Amino acid sequence: MPGRTPALMLLGTGSDVGKSLVATGLCRAFTRRGLQVAPFKPQNMSNNAAVTGDGGEIGRAQALQARACGRQPHTDMNPVLLKPQSETGAQIVVQGRVRGSARGAEYQAIKGSLMPDVLDSFHRLSQSADLVIVEGAGSASELNLRAGDIANWGFARAALVPTVLVGDIDRGGVIANIIGTHQLVSREDRALLRGFMINKFRGDTSLFVSGSALIRRETGLRDLGIIPFFPPARDLPAEDVLALDRGVITKPGVRVKIAVLRLARISNFDDFDPLAAEPEVELVFVQPGEVVPADADLIILPGSKATLSDLAFVREQGWDVDLQAHVRHGKPVLGICGGYQMLGLRVADPEGIEGPPSEALGLGLLPVETVMKGPKTLVETSGTHPASGAGVVGYEMHMGVTTPTDTARPPQPMLRLGVDGQPQPDGAVHGAVQGCYLHGLFSSDGFRAAFLASLDPELQSELAFEARVDATLDALAAHFEDSLDLDQVWDLACAG
């Protein structure tokens, strides 16, 4: 196609096969080759989102991929973002702005109408790139979802983007998954399928030479290579909430234990990646049905996509009782965003922003109250932590306004944010309990070091977290250079 920007779409043989990591690695590898690369995901479903420079929000994976490309995140990189609010319904964010909510069946009926928005973003993004790496969603063989599809084959067909299959050998059945997907999809969809790559291989890759040959023989697809398992991927932000269900990594010499409540609608959980990376910190996500560890030095209530619902969930789990006991022992509690709202005396949603209009008593640990109302706050910001004097950088992403219940004697703010004019107070501190709206604050090395030292003065953090992420991205790119035929990947993207 004359004037077409080279692009390639990664489709998975199933969910959680590593498409996001593969897309990230390709973005970094081709950027290191001197190309202007852009990531793109037509439709994403995640409550782990990032604020963009143009004042919207996209999936966290696309923000990481933008970083791998050396670009600022932009809403065009993920034009449709679904943020689950219940087991059957989600908020629909289109080109960075909330457009409404829908239950699963309702969304299936309307998703096709979003294709013009998707194509608009893709074509605009393509104009600023030498190469676009497109990531599909879920499984490419879910034929029950094919009608009106905008996430996988539907987009590829509409934009005429060549596709490759990513298979996960670690879970078994990769040969059947790739060959089966090739056979199941329609002839028209299959016409855009060019190659395959095997992900998460453990051991000697030469043992799969015959397997790759079998796939080539049965499908006629190009073999782009085998990607050995990449353990340092744990140092990159995870988008899928399933990452929180994995076991705790045992560390020697732990000085501080931090417990994070695994809310049903937890959001922006990568806030805690820097804490997990600290060698002397044990970070535990308390799962539903579990008791908050009595030996936790700090309990954190994280962000939530549905504050009132998760507030009820906290009480159902009995975690409110654990929190009260923790505070009685003089131990600290921290709430971030939705968790901050829950710590107050009252949360009200009179306009039904999160569901039916309702209100509930908060956990009563901070002298503030929250009323859910718009507009939604989406902003990158920075400021200081008055207690330590350390700087913080992060972003706000929330509905609702939180105010002191006693305006004559308001609590001390946890942070002061804003660099233009007079910094504004954010959050509240009341004894050992504190909360704020700032996501990403633990990525600031100075603040994190001071915060951890307040829990244990003997803990002296030396971690440079952001530098570690960039080093991991470079290592991932080198890993892909060694394991994939990137020249052939480029040829496929150019040929269309």
C-alpha cells in the first residue's frame, strides 16, 4: 500500500501468553535500531491505567511500551479501554475519555461502532512513526466474539495490518494452539496471518526444532523464532491483575513487611512495584479469605475502580477489624486514591457514578469524607512530602472530591502538589493513618527511602527504581535480538 507505515500485529493463541511483553521487547529493540516506533492496542481491558500527556488514560502496558519507544504515552496508543466495575460490567473509555458503561452483552452489541475511533487513532499515530507494533487482546481464536470485533482480526482486516501468532510453550500445547488457531479462523482472516513465534521457552531451544518444523509444514507460516523465558520481566510493571495472585518471593534479610489489601476491583497496583523491588521489604498482597498478617509493619489500601463496592468488600473480609487492631497497636496505615477515600468517615455517590446512587460509612480512620462527582481528575503532577521534605512525582486518576469533616481544624496534608504557583495540599495525616490521591509516588527514590526509614530507621534504600526499569527494557531488547529474527519481523511489517 503506497505511503503505508510499516505495522505488525501480535495475536495470542490464548490470554496471558505474553503478548504485552513481546510487544514491549519489539518496541525497544527496533527503537534501539534507530526507528521511530509507536505501540498500539485497539482495545484493552484493565483497571491498571496510566495518565497520558494529552490528559487522558490508557492501559498501563501501552504506557510501558511507549516508554520502551522513548515516547510520551498518548491516548491514540489505546483508543478503547474497558475498566471493569463489576463481574459483568465495565466503564468504556474511548480515546482517553469516559464514554459510558455497559454490561458484557451490551458492549458486544456496540463494540463495532467504535471502529472509526480505533482507526482514527491508528492512522494518526502512524503518521509519527516508522513502525507501529500492534497488540491484540485475549485469544485470536475466540470465534464467538468475532462479530463486530475491533480488538483482533476485525482491526487487522480494517487497517490491513499483517499479523503473527504468539504461543506460550510454558503452559503446554503450543503446537496445537498455533495450528488450531490457523485452522479455526476464516480464510479472509487467515490471509493476513504471516508468521508465528514461541514464547516463554525453558531449557534448550534446539529441542523444539522439530516442533517448529511441524508448525511450518501444517500452516505455511514463517518461523520468527523462539523466545527463551525472561526472568527479569518481573522487574517491569504488570498490567494483568492475575500477577497479584502469584506467591511471595522469599528474601533474606527482610526488615519491613508491608501488607496490601487485594481488593476485588483493585486498580493501579503497579504503585507497589518499587516496594516489591526493595531487597529488605517483603510485600504481601492479602488475598480474599485471608487475615491481614499481624506482623505487618504497614497496611496499604490501594486504588479501586469501585470504591463503595470495595469498601463493602473490605468489611465482608473482616479486614476492617484487622485495620482497627493494627491502628490500636500504633502501626501505620496508608490509603492511596480509592483506599484514601475508604479511610474517611463517609463515602457518598449521589449521582450513581459507580452504580446505583448510594453512600456508606467509611472506615473512620481519617477525618475526611468523599463525594463522588465529576469531572474525572486525570493529571500528571509533582510536589513534596512535608514530613520528609522529599520530592514526589506521579499522577492523579480519580472521581470524587475529598474534604475535611472539620474545616476549622483540618488534618495536615500528606503531600503538597503542583509546581506552578502555590502547591496545593493533597491527602490527610491523622496519627499513624495517612492517605493521598497520588499514584506512582513510590517510584520517587528519595521519598521511598524516607518513607521506609520511617518504618525502620535501619533500612537504608539504595534502589534506583526508574533506572532499573530502563535497564530491564534494554536487556529485554537484547534478549529479543538474540532469539528472534528481527530482520524478518521488519520485512513482514513492511510487506503488509
